Amino acid sequence: MEIIIAPDYEEMSKISARIIALEIRRKHDLVLGLATGDTPVGTYQQLVKIHQEEGLDFSKIKSFNLDEYVGLAPLHKNSYNFFMRENLFEQVNINMANVFVPQGNTDDPEEYCKWYEEQINNYGGIDLQVLGIGRDGHIAFNEPGSSFASRTRVKALFKQTIEDNSRFFNSIEEVPRFAITMGIGTILEARKVLLIANGKNKADVVASFIEGPVTSQITATALQLHTHVTVVLDEDAASNLVRKDYYNWVRDNKHLVQKMVGR
Ligand code: GLP
């Protein structure tokens, strides 16, 4: 796992956007896994800027979002579909025919989840998966206890997740209790993973997922089993890491590290 600690949210967003842009430039038809939440908003803004100022081309890329609330139609203002349109898709030259966000109001969620997995496979699998992290350690909506082998499915949300996400809704009662989410198994199959986290309220969970034991009780720890994960943090989110000096040394001596390990 490569840990990059940025001084603040803006730098964290710039670094993450550069990582994504580099992958898009390397492979014009990149299959990009996308996340929602407050964390990646700055990253998406930076990507829009790179698109406007440097012509970063999204026209051939395919995208798959991690999750969606069950019951919310794609045009609902609290849906993740709506979020993605507002924060990224409408501001870059992505072809909407190549965009996949799970459909929250599908009649047959089980069949739909199978179909979603098939689409990911049909497009050759995810090249780069962007992730945030919930305070209970979830990635996508894989709440504690989710199997590391899990695939796209419907998951019941934890109380803490419902409370945390209620800030986007008029009241807590409006927050859906279920979500369609890619599984941990689905996420682990992505060729590369980029996890972003910021803020003091993520410091505990960030330390647990990077430096703690692998456990399905903190599903982000599954990423310790993946061979190519980059984590970009701001100082606040990194504040409880024990091996911070080591990560910073590696970051600052990247030329030496690359020479030795070829990354
Ligand atoms: C939701 C999403 C996650 C996201 C998490 C954290 O639960 N399903 O993908 O990582 O919220 O969100 P935020 O970035 O707003 O803290």
C-alpha cells in the first residue's frame, strides 16, 4: 500500500486527480470505478479543471459507480446518479452511453446486481477504482461483516452510516435503509485502487484500516490483500497513523523507491 499524506484537502484532491488523469492518459478507454460522498468532490473538481485547461479526454472512458440507494430514481436529487452528473459527468466530455451507476429503483434488485457485474466483466474489468471510506470502515456500502468474497448486491445500512449520510437529506427518516453496492470481491478485482480520506473524523478508521489487522469488521482492511493500492490522505485523516514518518520518507524519496521496486 502506498500512503501519500497531503497537507490539506486541496492538495489531497489535486494529487488524487493527477493519479486518475495519468491513468486516463495511459489508457484512453480506461474503465474507471467511481465513488460518491464529500471526499471525492474536490478530486472531481480538479479533474474538471484538468479537462478544461489541459484537454484531458474522457470521451472513450467507461465508468462504473460503486453504489446507489435502493428506492431512489436516477433523477432524485439525493441519488448518487444525480451526484455524479452534477459533480463530474456534466462537466467533462464523457459519453453517457459508457456510464454505469447502479439503478436504485429497479424492480428486481437481485437480477439487476447480476447484470451490473456482467457489465463490468463485459468491459474487461475495472482498471482503477476510486474509493472513499465510511467512519465504520466501509468501502462502497460494504458494512462491517461483509464477506471479502461479496459481489454486487443489496446491503442494509448501519445506523451510523444512515446518520452520517442524513446531512444530504431533509431528515433522517428520508435516508434509505438499503443500498445496491459492489462487493468487496468486486472491488478487489480492480487492477488498481485509489482510496481518498480527509478530516479528523476519519483519523481512527484510517489508522485501523492501514495499520490494523485484516477483518471483515472493517471492510476497508480487505485492501491490505490487494497488490496495487494508493491511499491519499490529508494531515487530519493521517493524524493517528503510527508509521507516518516512514510513509513520508517513502513519498519524499520516490525516485529511490521507484528505482528499487519499479513502481
Ligand atoms: C457513503 C458512500 C461511500 C463513501 C462514504 C463516505 O457511505 N457509500 O462510498 O466513501 O459515504 O462519505 P464521505 O466522503 O462523505 O465521508
